[in-house]
Amino acid sequence: MIRRLPIFATVLSAVLFAVLSVHAAEEGGNAAQEHANEIFKWINFVLVAGGLIWLFGKVLPSKFRGNADSISSAITKATAAKAEADRQLREAEEKLAHLEQEVTQLRADAQREAEAEGQRIRNVTQADAQKIGVAATAEVEAAERAARLELKAIAANLAVDGAESLLAKQLTPQGQEALVSAFVKGLAGRPN
């Protein structure tokens, strides 16, 4: 339709011009001249208006379509951004609603873990104390055995020394001879 507009405007102006020319020829004179001038003004107006309409009809639709597309794209992006923001808001509100429960749960978990760790440390300490007690008892017993053995060795040495000195005092050369002869008789009586 917009493409046909310049042709329509041209035909219309030619018809108007023809009609006015005929009408001016009938009236004649100066009034006809004024009337022809007025008709030319209207024809000029129609041509200028038709040209402007044709120009705007050719240029503006694509411009308006481009603007409409960019606006539509911006609206789509804004709608997606709003939906994402609403989703994030809901998530934040849910987290905020559960925050007090999570804090309470974390505190309870931390308390249980601290109690369990304290009990574990007490158990380890008690086990270490028992091990130290057992080691100390074993060390005391070992030291006691060593002292007894050393005491027995000292007592045996003292007994041997005492017996030796007593024997040296009591054993005379005649007593030695009597011992040797008793020993030899004891050997002779044994069967080999």
C-alpha cells in the first residue's frame, strides 16, 4: 500500500490540476488566477505530504522494527534477570530461615565433639598413667631383685671370707693330714 501511495498522489494531483484548470477557464480573469494559485498550493501540499509519507513509510518501519526488537530483547533480558534475582532471593530467605537451626545444630555438634575429645583425652591420660604405674612397678621390682641378688652375693662373699678365716684358724697341719687321709679312704671305698 505504501508503494502505491506516490502513484496515487501523482494521479490525484493531475486530476485536481485538470479540474481546476477547467474551472479557472470557465470563471476567467483574476479570480481564476487566485483560484489556480490556491489549487497549486494544494497540489504542492499533496506532493510534499505524499513525499514525506512515502519517505517515512520507507525509512521508519525498519527503524521502528529495530527499536521494537531491541526493546523486546531488553524486556526478555530484564525478565530473566528478575527471575534469577527472585530465585536468589528465595534461596537467601530459605537459608536465613534455616540459619538459626543450623547455628543450633553446629553448636550442638561442637559441644558433642568437645565432650568426646575431652573423654578421649581422659581415657588416653588414664591409660598412660596406668602404663607409667606398671612400668614403675616393674622397675621397682627389677631394682629389688637386683638388690637382693647383690645382697646375696655380698652375703656369700662374706660367708666364704668368714669361713675361710675361721677354717684358717682352726685348721692346723695335723687337722689337714687327718682330712686328706679321710678323703683318700673315702675314695678307696668307692667302686669305679
